[in-house]
Amino acid sequence: MANKNKNNPERKGIGRKFKEMGSELKKVTWPRFPVALKNTGIVLLVVAVFLLILFIFDIILERGVFQWLAWGGRDAVAAIQPIYSLPVISNVINFFRPIFNI
């Protein structure tokens, strides 16, 4: 069992923890504004590049899957039929239709 003595180093108040946190944050070497701005720009550029790559990859896969389904002998309209036309999904939609007035 822990010692309940006030001098126990394990029992520190929340104020003391914030004081220690503040003293540790003073030791941190913070980047200057131009450096932080440059690093932020680099991060945004990398995110934009990956967004573009994923967008292009998504378009290619979407068109490829639809083309593959059309080549499989199915009707092109049936190949791109929305998912809510499935019987289970339409039953769920019909169940909630009177509740939400849709």
C-alpha cells in the first residue's frame, strides 16, 4: 500500500504537475515562424499530392470494375445498378419510410 505521507513524491497535486509541464515546455526549442510556415506548406503539398493520386486511382478502379462487369455478359445498366435496389436494402428503406416520411 502506498505511503499516505504528505512528503511522498508519488502524491503530487495537479497544480504541481502543470508547473512541471510548464518548466518542460520552456526547455523546448520552438521553430521560428518562417520555418513553421515552410513545414506547414510542405505538409499541405504532400497531402494534396496523395489526394490527387488516390482520386485518380479511385476513378481508374471504378471505371475498370464497371467495364469488367459489362464485359461479363451482363447488361450495362444492371452492372451499374445502385445498391439500394437489392431486396434487403429496399425492405429496410420501406420499413423506415413511414417513420421518417420519405
